[in-house]
Amino acid sequence: MKLICGVDEAGRGPLAGPVFAAAVILDPGRPIAGLADSKKLTPRRRETLAFEIRACATAWAVASASVEEIDSVNILQATLLAMRRAVEQLAVVPRQVLVDGVHRPRLSVPVRAVVRGDATVAAIAAASILAKVARDAEMLALHRLHPEYGFDRHKGYPTLAHLAALRAHGVSAVHRRSFAPVRGLLENRER
């Protein structure tokens, strides 16, 4: 068995919440139909596929980097940290790691970046689905704590409704202070 691991992230662009990454080693003997970039799937389809991935994969893991880590080291470094954590949590050590995009986390195994990997590599597509499902669940949990921001609808992305809620209610503990719209609000309040 080759033990190729696919890795992808979810949540680099939002103004709130952690960034998530998943690592998946698919079992060639248990193929999963319908794997695709998580952004191209409906929430219900992602949930169904996530269940199947967790049941059929040789190994899988999901990890995150916190809002504090994002603000401390920047979103790219926090994303790479979440990716490294996901790979290191795998129950099986992969022979090679394929990461969606152009950036690669530092790992003890060979890593290759694959542009548009979530659309072309099944293991990366599976990782994109697990990361997105985990992050969406976290944003629903944060919505229960902070319903005034509407995280259940926009998942922390900078929609007009989210920006309006930020202006109306201020910055919460789950907002990324290093991101320009949030930082701008904080700077204006301090003046």
C-alpha cells in the first residue's frame, strides 16, 4: 500500500473562528464515490461523504489552529500549523503527503504541494470535506455562544451581514484581531 496522505484546510478567509485542516489516507480497496472539492458540494452531501470518509479511510485526522494562534503567527503559518497537527495525529505514518495549494507544512515525511489538488486528488478532496465539516460544526457551536453575529449563516466570512453585526455589537473573543476589517474596528474604537 502506498499510503499517500491528502491534506487541505478550511477557514483561511473568515474573520472569526479557528482554521481547520484535515489529513486523509484513503483505502484503495474501499473507494468513495463522489469525492470533490468541498466548496462544490452541498452541506448535506459533505456530511454524508464525511461519514463515509471516516468509516472507509485507512486513517484520518482533523486539527485546528486557534484565533489566538492566527493573530500571533498570521493565517498562513496558523494554517500550516493545523496541517502539521492533522498529519501528526494520523494513526498511520504516510509515505508522502500531498497538500492542496502552493504552501507546504514542515513534516518528517516528503510533502508536495498540488495546485487545485482538491479538484484533482481524491485524498485531498476527502481532506477538504472533513476540514469543512469540522469547521462548520465549530462555527455552529460559536453561533450558540454568540448568536448576534449570525455565524450559522456566514460561518465567519466577511459578508455584509457579518460586518454590520461587528459594527453593531463590537468584536468578540472569537474574532481574528489581525484581520483588516476587525483591526480597523478596534482601531476606530480606541480613537
